[in-house]
Amino acid sequence: MRKAIAIWILLAANCAIADDRERDHNRTRELHNYIIERQQIGAVQGVPTSRIINGTREIDIYPNGLMFEKNNVVGVKPTR
């Protein structure tokens, strides 16, 4: 009987801990702003002139032709 109670307490504590981690992870993910981060490190100046959305991918295109997905350069668009 004591073993069963101990197991139930451990399971309940484990579920409570997992729920808090998931909620905190989603909150920080929503607040992440890659545009500001790119400007702060000096990779680009200004804001993107356009954005390509393909499914879950969001690609920002800057006036100098650099194309970023999150903080990764994914290409360079030729200038005219």
C-alpha cells in the first residue's frame, strides 16, 4: 500500500514539473525577435524590405540582398 502511494506521489510531481517547463519554453519562444537580434549584432542595418513565407519557413529579405531565416543566412538576392 505504501509503495502504491509513493508511486502516485512521484508520478504527480513528475507531471507538474514537465508542465512548468513546457509553459516557460513556449513563453520565451513567442518573445524571440530575430530582426532586433540581427540589428544588434551588426549583421544588417534597418528592417527587412520583404518577407517570403513558405509553410513554416519565414525568410526576411533586406535591402542589401541578404536573406535570413531566423539568424541564418539562407541566400543572397541579386541586386538590380
